[in-house]
Amino acid sequence: MMQTHFTPKQLAERLQISEYTLASWRCKGEGPQFMKFGKAVRYSVESVNEWEIEKTRSNTSQ
């Protein structure tokens, strides 16, 4: 079965950042879009892929 969503822990591992950073981004409206199911936070693989493409840069001045 193909994975369709990431938990915060899974996404933090994928991005090599802390779960705290993801939580901070959620509070600030930064980072990939997410969903909440009660207290459970999930990130769709599609949203994460789109966000990563938006963050791709070819030089440091962008």
C-alpha cells in the first residue's frame, strides 16, 4: 500500500528537522499544508511534494 500521509515525526525525519520546527511552522502558517483530525496532525504526500517544489531555489538571492 502506498503511503498517502506523513505524521509529524515521519515528515521531520524526511526533512531532517525537529518535530518542534514543524509545530512552530504550523503556528506561524509556514511549512507544508496540514490536516487535523482531533489532535492528530497529518501532511499529505502531495502537499509536501508541492511545498518542496515551491522551496526549490537555483541560487541564494531567490
